[in-house]
Amino acid sequence: MITLSQRLKRQQSQVTSTSRISVRDRLLARELQELAQVLPSNCTVNHENVNDLSSFILCIRPTEGYWQGGCFKFSVDVTEEYNMVPPIVKCLTRLWHPNISENGEVCLSLLRQHSVDGLGWSPTRRLNDVLWGLLALFTDLLNFDDPLNIEAADMYRNSKEDFHKKVIEYVTKYAVD
């Protein structure tokens, strides 16, 4: 198993004396090390390409709430413009959620460069913020009043029991390891 530090050393050794490591890559190396240190036990980070640290899959397994027991995968792509722009995040697991569409769009203020609520992306934010924001969408940041999936939010308002059944149906069908 290749560790993050081994990948970083390999990546740095591939850099010639005439090329320079981009700001994004330096930030990414530091932030991924920080992320590895604080990653909760119910989350994992997997790089499909060990030579590309800018693209990875984040798996979240909620330990409480409606989605408990599911494994929800998010692709995280860090563009060259990082940290001036947020990473691009898409949910790869189909789920019934008011703030995540069935096709994977994620409604989370910190993933927007310009957010109406003032809580959007800023250069002071880091990948840790993205992780904790996504994790909170399954608990504290769950928002039925400003939904992306209006049908899910309406179902919750009209019948919490039907909402819960549909969530369980999606978890057992799509969110298994």
C-alpha cells in the first residue's frame, strides 16, 4: 500500500529542476495530509490514480440519522484554480435527500464561489471544510426549507414516514459497499 507521503515524494521526484510545483499542488499535498489526520472513522478517501492527488473519492458512512448504514461516494476534483475556487463535488451514489439531487448535484453553500448566505467558498477554506460540510449534510446541515430535491423535501413535510421509507429504499438499493 502506498502512503500519501510516498506519493508526494514520488511526485516531487518527477518534477524537473526547470518545472515548478503549482500552488494548487502544494496546498493539496498539505491539505490531504491534514485530512488524513482528522478523517473520521466513518469516512475514507481513495485516489483512483495514485499519481493524481487532485481527484479522489470520498466515502461517507453516516452513523446516525436517516441515511445511517449507507455508503455514499462523492467525487472531489480540485481544479488548477484551487484555492481561489472550490473543488467540484458530485455525489456518485443515488440517494433520496433534499440537498442532493438524484443525479448527484450537491447543495452546500461552501461549494459555491458566490453564495447568497455569505457562507460560500473563500481562499481560507480547505478540504477539511468540504469533508465536514458533506458529513453535516447527513445531520446538522440537512435543510428541508431550501431544497435542491424539492420532491424529497415536500415528501418530508407531508409524511415523514413515507420520506423515511423512501430513504431506506434508496440506501438498501444504491448505498451498499
